Amino acid sequence: MAETGVEKSGNSPNALLSGLNPVQREAVQSCRGPLLILAGAGSGKTRVIVHRIAYMIDAEGIAPASILAVTFTNKAAGEMRERVHRLVGPRAGQIWINTFHSTCSRILRTHISRLGYTDRFVIYDDKDQLSLLKEIFQRLNLSELALKPEVVRAVVNDAKNKGIDDHEFATRAATFQEQKIAEIYRSYQQQLQEYDALDFGDLHLLTVKLFGQFPEVLAEYQQRFQYVLVDEYQDTNEVQYRLLRLLTEPHGNVCVVGDDDQSIYSWRGARLKNILDFEADYAGARVIRLEENYRSTQNILAAANGVISRNRQRKGKDLWTRNQAGELVSVYIADDEYEEARFILDKIREHARDLADYAIFYRTNAQSRILEEALSRQGVPYVIVGGFRFYDRAEIKDLLAYLRVINNPRDSISLLRIINVPTRGVGKKTLEMLKDLAAEKACSLGQAVELWLDEGSGTGKARQALADFVRQIHRWRQLQGQVSVGDLLQEIIAATDYHNWLQRGSNRHLYDSKKENIAELFNSIISWERNEEQPSLAGYLESVALISEVDREVPEQSRVTLMTLHGAKGLEFPVVFMAGMEEGLFPNRKCYNRDAEMEEERRLCYVGMTRAQEKLYMIASRSRQFQGVRNENKPSRFLLDIPRELIDAQASEASGYRPAYRTRKPEQYSSPGREGPAASAPSRRSKSPQPSSTTEFAIGSKVQHPVFGPGVVAAAEGSGKDAKLVIIFRDRGRKKIALQYASLTRG
């Protein structure tokens, strides 16, 4: 049973339960009270969710309008809406099936005036946030050398994920840096409100604030949504948790679906605690485990279970399948990252399947370069998923900024982007003067421009250019609502001569690419308008703003897919290669001696393994160049967690590793200080540790390196000119160094 199968039509209970396994049927029929559905990878959770919604409506007589279903990506919400519609027909339109962001935006559009905003508020993305923060840095006369706007943005976003507003942040600020960030945070929020703008964190935070300050608004939504269903619950953060608790407090009819073993977004604010503590949070909660997997072979699942079972912070479940046992998991030890890439290419040729069947996962984006070069040299088409997003491209952001300024006169960030795009003679000096005027008058940049023109300030080209620009904006605002969004955009492009401006500033190839992107923007508008009953400029801009960064473009057919392990969640491929399975890289060295972070790394490995349907390759390299230094590596501890009988292990002759692959208990990894695992991997060319030809550097002695700093000798091999030392450096980790050239001194 595949999750992507077409749902059956029909409204009888038997029809809705048809094709489900016994545990899935139990989850579908448990409609009231708190319920946690622990859905293992590939266990058919989406099918369960949509059948449960249909069962509630057709078998239990629950009103569609009383159901709220929330998830994290537009893609997931869209798929859920489509599949529910197939089961219950037009009644699906009464159900709120949205992302968290869309749900909160919808509530705020109706009630945000109570918080001092208008219902025409715009939503700022990460780049808009950064632009506004840089503006505030200038206003507060802060140097970006001492404190970077990117750092402040990360701190502010993290605070909002935890439900901490600017006032609470200020009360908690202890250090000088925290107090300075608190000042910036406060100014940032004030400016957002002045611009009638919200960032993504505000959508959640202000909804919780609205419910807290206006109990009658909360009561309205508590009464409306008698049944709440949450997908990917393991990814919820603190403020989303509070929101759900508020909505479900009176009735407790909350069903959360998730997998604690796939919680991999703590760096984005997700709290594993939410799913682990569900039974403590909701009295009388039931737990149903979906453990039958429909995606992978039994050997892949058993290997993944072997890895994840080492974690302590988990609810516990064991995936199994009726599928065949399948091939063993292939573990390959390459000599270096170049041979790693060659091995992957050889296996792709050997299988001779459709290229779309293959995916290559890696821990960090930097690993993709060698893989890309190898694929390109051999003429193998590939696509990188999670690269530069369509709506982040400069020409797209320019045109959307025009639409945003037309829709919201107070949107200063968008106006700042387009006031001299295309170039119209508004120089830096004029722009700074206008920004100062806006600050002095406590008004938006657009209002400052009009004040400046009304006062007769300025002369020459800049004044005339701005006067013409303002007239254009006013004319386009008059057109808003009279013409389609696409026609309005066409008018903007023609009036500003945008295409010719792009062409003058780009080479032919780049211009052609930008032109294609603009054409695709029109396609997106046409497609959106076609599916909307009452299309409007505000509606289109909101739909674009709410496109989540975790939504993914569908890879083209007949291309190998490359992506990070974080980007792989929710996907599946017949053949998966996991590259870079080495200590220090995966798990990341920063996680050593940090139990919670190490467990998340292990969950990330589990996610990668369970994407594979038929064949899984896991590749480690004996050495890899990282940040300009070639490091000697040992296989990842995650490889050693896999039961030996499930592994087909091989090694290149050059790598020096023995093909025999032995499992090892985690306690055999000792971590000296914070430097990572001690013991070296078995090697055919290594000799027993012995002192070098100069006995002054005995094992355990402290040394000093002119580049790497202080360290401790962990092992020695060879003698004379071939003598090498394995040294664990305090700040640079484990490295193997030729003694002849090391310039070491005793520490």
C-alpha cells in the first residue's frame, strides 16, 4: 500500500476503512479525546490522516467546519486537501487544512486590528528581515563588525519560536550583547508595526498574544474548532505548542501525528519534548504506533532500527514490513572524497536504471561540489534540491516588491528595494535624506517621499524621477482590483522598461535565464488566479509569502537527485547513497559530549536510511579535505551500530581498510576531552603504535604545533623518515602528521 495511491470514493464506514491495516483502522476510528499516532517512516501516515478526517465526517457525523488540520509545508497541506476532497467531495472546502503560518495569517487578517495593525499587513521573509535590521543598525549607529545583523536575526527568530517577545527578551537580557540585541529587537518590532508588516515568527507569536489578550477571540476559535489534527508534531516549537494548547483546552479533541525518531529540526526551534511529553500534557491520551512500513525492504529497516535503537530519548517502536528481505546494506570505505564520487558513479552505471531513481545525501552542502564535478565530467544529469529558491531570485523579488508597495503603502522595505530599480537617478545621498526624514517624522518611507515632494525640497533629476515614480504608483493603485494581478504586473514591467534594464545589466545567458524566471512568475500568477474564487493582489502576495522554505521543487525526471540529509525528510528513492559517513563529519564533531545533539545526529542518519526503498549504500572516506586541511578519518559510529549480518562491506585497496567490517559498542568510542573518538580504524598498512625514531614524542606526551596549536600524541606509526604521529589538537581535532615536516615542540 503506497501513500501516493489514489483514494477510493464512497462514504460508508466500510469503504473508508477498506485497504487499511488493523492498526491504521484503529487510528482512523479513534475520533475523540487526545490521541498520539506514532507514525514510523513509510507507514502510510498521510493515508491515515485523510481517512480519519473522512471517517469523522461520514461515519461520526462531525461537521467539516469544526475540523482544523495543520501541517508544516504548503506541499503537504495541498496534498492533504486534495486527498480529503477525493473522499468527501465539496464538503472538504469547509475544513481548515493549512500550514501553521497560513492558519495564523487567516486568523490575524480578521482580528489583527486589535493589536494595532491593519488587515493589509505584509509578511517579510528572511531577506526582508535582514534589510530592516540593517536599516536599524544604521539608525542606532551600530557597527556590523561588532554584532552582525545575521546573528541578531537568528536570535530574534529563536526567541519568537520560544514565544519570547521583545519585552520579555529585554527583561531576560543579562550580558551586554543580550542587552544590545534587546534594544535592536525592540526597534525592529516597532518598525515592523510602523510598516504594517509581520515576519514569520510574528504570525505565531501575535496569534498567541491575540488569544491571550482577547479571550472572546480565543473562545470563538475554541468553539469553532472542536477537532484539531496536527501533522509532523515532532517538528512543533514552543509557541506552536502554546497555540495548540489554547485551542484544544476546552474539549481535548486533539490528534497529533508524528515520529520522535524523525525529529531533526531543533536548530529551527523544534522541541522533541512536545511529542515525548504528549501523554503527560493531555490526561487520558492514547498512543497508537504505526510500525508496518510500506516503503523499504526488511534489511534496510532492520539496519535503520539498529541505528536508532541506540537513542535513549524516544518513545520506542520497531519498523517491519511484508516486503522482501532485499539486498544487504552496502558499506564502502573509499580512500578519499574523489574515490567516493567515483564509486557512486560506478554503481549508478552498474544498475543502469532511470536516473530519477537515484539520490545522493550528504551532511553538509559543501560536500556536493566534488559529487557535482564528478557527475558533470561524466555527463550525468543531476539536480540539487534545496538550492536557490525561485522566489528568492533578484528579478522575482524586484517585481514582487512593486506589487507589495502597490498593495501596502506603508511597506518601506519593499519600497527601498525598488525606489531606484530600474535605475531612475535616485542616489545614495537622496535615499539617506529620505530615510532620515521618515525617522524624524515617524512615518513610512513612502510618506516621507510624498512629504519631500510636497515641500518642494530637492531639485533636478532625483526630484523629477521620484515625482514620476510616485505618479506611477498612484496609477497602479487605481488599477488594483480593476485588472488581474498578471495584467497589473505586465503594466509595471512595460512602464518601468524593466526587461531592457535587465538586458543592459546582464550577459546574454544570464538575461535569458532571468527572462525565463519572469515568464515563470506569470505562470504562477495565472495558475493561482485560476484556482481562486475571488483572486486579489493581497491574496496572491499572501500565497507567495507563505511558501515555506521547506517546500521543495519536484526534481525533474531522469536526473540524479543531490540533497542534504535534512532536505531528504519526507521523500523516498529506490536507490540511496549516503556519502561522508565519517566521524567528525557525521556525526558532526560539535556533537561530541553533547548527548541531545548526538541523538539528533543519529535521528538524521535514521531519516536518511529510511528514504531508501530497495538499495542503500553508505560510504565513508579514509581521508577528506575540510577547510583547507586533509584529515584522516574513521568510519562513523552509526555504521558500527548496524548489525554485522545486515552489511556487505567493501573497501578500496588504496584506503588501507580491511574489508571485514566489525560492529562495535558505542562505549568503545572514548572521547578525550572534547576532541572526539580515540582509537583508529583497522588498517592494513598501519603498524602497531610505537615511538617515532625520536623518542621524545611518546604516546600521551603534550606537543605544540606552529599552526594547529597544543595537542596530545595519541598514536605513532612508522619510523625514520616515514614516522607519523596521530595528534589530538585542542582546537583542531585529530590529525595525522609526518614527523619529518611537523616542526613540533614539546608542550
